Amino acid sequence: RQHRRTVTKWAGNIISMAADPNQVVVAIADAMVALNAAYVKRKIIHGNITDQAIQFQKTADGVKGVLAEFDYASYAGNSSDTTNAETPEQMLFQSIRSLERLVPPEEPGLPNREHANAPSTRLDDCESILYIICALGTFGINRAKRTAYPGGLPNYPPIKLWSQRDAFTASDQKRVHMCTADSFRRRILNHMNDGPLRRLAEDIHRVLFLDPRFPGTEFAAGERDTLALRDGYVNDIVAEILRLLVQYRQDALAALSATGSTTTDNTDPSSGPSKKRKWDAMAETLSRKKRLLANAMDTKD
């Protein structure tokens, strides 16, 4: 039996460790630029955009984002049979069509399976970015300080229905929540904290699902094939989302500079004094065991 692990250099803190929502905006904007570059240069689609895959770090100019975790990446045009939705948290961020690929063939509520089985596009990654923004805006960006519901909301956030183990339920609920501006506002936006993440979610949702310039973005909750119509406008939709994020990034950096929030903890969690003491203690324990073993062998001889 062989066990293999790939060790890579630390790139940054995951965005759920951010101290300011504007840091998240900058990181997401940079991640989107990286996604676009991966496609333009290598025709690569990420396929596993989560709050773990987008990271941020402090730079001399402020904050920058990093895109990681390309384990499930594939070349454009390939059928995506590696959808990473094995846990509720992963389902939370998966696109509608990615989830529908996981629905069993015998499910009677999912007609037009030829569309659900279509190859992934960059819009699947764009959807995942929208769902990350919605989740962090609802539950809070800092995991250490995250509460069950922001501001003591009395209602159960409908976004929780996205993280069901049942792929059909998760995808169906996302369709219901995305289908109209009113549904998105009542079920998602109204449960988000006010600020740049909420505004950004509203704008990206409009481009992905409601923009009349791109047929297929206006769909009814019960029609499961209309999203496929967007495939003819992928480049235009991505370009519009990039344009939005560039503007939001500029505003976020200005806000961070004004508040001094660009000075974030940029420490590799696998290093530092406490970690060093732990490794030193482990090294000392190993050295002591080696000495005991050597003494035992000497005694035996």
C-alpha cells in the first residue's frame, strides 16, 4: 500500500478567516481574475470553488487574493464526472447543474437530463463564487466569531437548504431561490448582513440569472433546461462579472485603506512560535525514543 501527499507552499489565509468583508471582496475579485486566466491560457475550469479555495494575504499595497485547490479541475468541454459535492458544505457552493449531475437517473423530478449531463462551463465556477458570497454574508466571514444567524435572526435562513445531502433538494432549492429578483431578495439577501457582500451578491445574481441580454438567465423554477441556453453567452457573462468585480475591488481597497484594515494577520498557520515549540517537542520525543532504542539494542548485544 502506498500513501501519497502533495506538499505545497502556504499561499494565504482562507477568506472565512478575514477580519473585514472588504478583504473578502478583494480576494474574490482576484480569484475571478485567476479563473479567467486559467481558462484563457489553458482552457481549465476549476470545478471546486469553495471558501477554502479562495485565500488572501497581506501585501505591500494592501491585500491580494489567491486561488488554490485545483484537485477537481478539468479541461473545458470535458464531461464533469468529478463534481466535488460529498459533504453538505461542498453542496452549499456547487452550481445548480453540477448538483443535478449527481441526481440519480430514476429521480422523476429531473427531466431533460441531457442538459444536466452537459460539460461544465466557467459559469459553474461563477455560480460557486456567488454562493460563497451569499454564505459568508449570511453566517459571517470570521469563523472564529461566527454565530448561528447574524443579528439574532428569528427565521431559519433558507440558504441552509443548499447544504442538504440530497443533491436534488439542494439544486431544486437553488433554482427556487435564484429564479426571480423577488425570490432572491426575500430568501437570500434579507438574511445577509448589510455591506459590500450583500451588494455584490445582488449584482452578480442579476448578471447570472436575470440579465435580459443573455437568454437563459431568465428561467422559471420548474424549467430545468433553460440554464443551458446561457452556454452561448459564457464569455459575455464572465466579462460582465469581471467588470463588476474590478469596480468592487477598487472600492474595497479604498475602504480598507481608509480604515487601516489592510493590516491583517498574514502568518502561515503552520509556522509561528507555538507551532515551532510543538515541532521542537516532537523532535525531542523522537530523539529520546531513538536513544532508548539504541540503548536497548546495546543491552541486547
